Amino acid sequence: MSGAEFLSLAPLALTGLAGIAGMALAPVAPARAVRGVTAALVALALVVALSRAGAEPAAPYALMVDDGLARFGTVLALLAGLGVLAFARAEGGAREAPALVAVATAGAVALAGAAHAAVLFLGLEITTLAMIALAVLPRTAEAAEAGYKLFLMAGAGAAALLLGLAFGFADSGSLMLDAWAGGGPVAAVGAALVLAGLAFKFSLVPFHMWTPDLFSGAPASAAAMAGAVSKVAVGIALLRLTEAAPGGAAWPLGLALAGGAAAILGNLVALRQESLSRMLGYSTIAHSGYLALVLAAGGGLAGEALLVYLAAYVPAILAALCVAAALGPVTRDDLRGLVHRQPLAGAAMALALLSMAGLPPTAGFIGKVYLFSALAAAEAWALLGVAALGAALAFVYYLRFAVAAFASAEGAPGPTLGWPARAALVVALAALVGPGLYPEPLIALASAAALP
């Protein structure tokens, strides 16, 4: 194995090692030490991944590729994993949370470079099983319900995905994802089943029912894995499959229907929520819908728009969930005066919500501009109308929650944040404001990564 090939696999190997180390240390070491060792190994994986920026791609393997898209997804997944580790707690006395976060991140890193059906399936299931374990760590009734719903639907999604991959193999005679272009009726059935399995992982309607329960009943770390790490991995997998166009017209049609339903339903239900966690759960369904609409429309800007949108959404959802983890179960009224009681937490929450709404000067504004530009460039006017309607609905409830954080109100002291959570919030704020004011570096990276 050459040096370039070794370095291309090092981020995956180090992230997997972080999971093993965290699990081995959990029974014998303090929770802080477990999290520190796990985070250090994930950070080392991130350093290796960043050091390869601009390097020549390693020779393709039988199962994975080392292209710009894989590198972009790897870096984003590792950053998200580190962000989750900053506020993951030993729920219910269990110290396995850091290890489970690292394992889920390793699955996402594998998925970012997946070129074979085996890696696609294993990467998805590794991430999902770790999320299920994270969800039930508190051993409360709400966490058990969230984990049970996720487990049942994960099984159905995995079965659909595996059957779809079998149909794809039957039609093409290959398990390589780039060999599934076009095809006949068998390929169309396979594409529909694969899309159903991925739609569950991506929280697309009608496979979304587990998402709000996970956000409201499970620990914030499990919600962050679903809203950030898993979304990055599945989004990139969908982009690779969309470029292969399995099943002909069945694939974009399925994406358009599921994405449109998610963009409207997610925002409509989120509009009625007073609970912060459930609002974030329904809104993440809508964001998945926007990305599915972009992929369904296709065109030259689709890949770049998806990557820019993911890079803008990940720090926003991580910042919001980090503050939510410190606050506990809260409603919109409980957020009143948060900026005055705890300036860092309040500013991070408000800015994250404004970014998800797509307001300047945040990265979310650049993401929304790319979203609408990609749909307009593809002349997908119906899909553009659906996305615009969803964004208009989202603006209302995001602004309501953001304004509450700035309102003057007497209340309890602000949430207690440890230094890892504070550091994560500072990085998230920089990632939200920096690209909003100066988006050219992010756009250049996304453009280079989206090129085939």
C-alpha cells in the first residue's frame, strides 16, 4: 500500500479506533477521560483529512473512492462528530456515549467515499445502530419510545435498501454504484426500494415519523447524529446515486415527491410547535426535503448547492442542539431573555435559528441562495415554488423562537456550559458568520468537490 493510499484510509481507521478506544475505556476511566481520548483520535483523523486537501486522489479501491466529494464529506462528518462530542454526556450513568458518537461518525466517513453497495449498506447501518444505542442511554420512557420507533423503522428501511440493492445487482450484474445507470423495470423497482431505504435515513416523508420523537425524547447527542452526521453522509450518498441515475426517471420522480412532501409537511407541523426540540425535529425534515428537491431537479448546480447547504446547516443544528442539551426540555417561552442571561448560548441559539431560516449575514443565507439558484437553473419551476413556500413557512417559526431569545424577561440563570461546549459554540458561530460574510472559500471548496 502506497503512502497516498494509507493516508486516504487513515481518517476512517482513526475514527474507528476512537470508537474502540472509547468503548474499552468506558468501564474503567472517568467520563471526562473517555471523551477526551475519543475526541483526540477523531481530531487526529480530521487533521489527516485536512492535510490531504489538494493532494492527488489515491487509486480507487474495490469498495471506496478518494475523490473530492469523499474528502468534503469526510471533513464535514468529522467536524460534526467533534461537535457532538463537545456536549455528549454520560446519560443515565452510561459512559459509552463518546464511543457511540465515534462509531456513528466512522460509518458516515465510510459512506462519504462509498462506491460499492456493501459500503453503502454497512456505512448506513453502522451509523443507524449507533444512533439507536445513543437514543436509549438515559433509560427513560421517552428515550425508550424514541429508540424503539427508530429501531423498528430502521429495520424496515434496511430491508428495503438491501432488497433494492439486490434488484440493482440483478439488473446490472454489478454492485458498483456507478454501474446502475438507466436500466429497465427491474432497475426501476430496485431504485424505488433503495430510495425508500435512504429516505428513512434522510427523514423524508413518509418515512419521517421517528424524527421528532428522537429530537424530543432522546439525548441531544442522538438528535445531533441524526440531524448533522447522518444527514451529511446520506446526502452525499444520494448525490452519488443521483449522478448514476438508477432506474431512469423513477429516481428523480421519487426524490421530487418525497422532497416536496417533506418541505411542506415538516414546516407546517413545525409551525405549530412550542417545544424547541420538536420544532427542530420537524424542521430537519423540511431541510432534507429541500436537498431532495435540488437532487430531483438535477442540473449543473445541484451537487454544489447540496454541499454548500450541508456546510451551512451542520453548524446551525449543532449549535442549537448544544444549547438545547444544556437547557433541557424547554418551550419557546423558556427561551425568553436567554441572550441576557447567558450571552454565548443565547447568541448561538439565535444565530443558528436565523441561519436555518436563511437570513443574512449567515451561512444559511448562502445555502438558500444556492438552493433557489440550482432549482431555477434547472428550470424546475414547480419544485422551486414548493421550496419557496416551505422557506416562507419556516421563516415564521424560526423568527418566533429567535426573537424570544432576545426578549427582556426575568428568569433563572442561563445554562451551565463546560469549556468543550463553549468551544464548540464559538467554532459554530464562526462557521455561521464567516461564510455568510465571505462565502468564496466555501463555494470554491464545494464546487471542486462536486465535480465528477
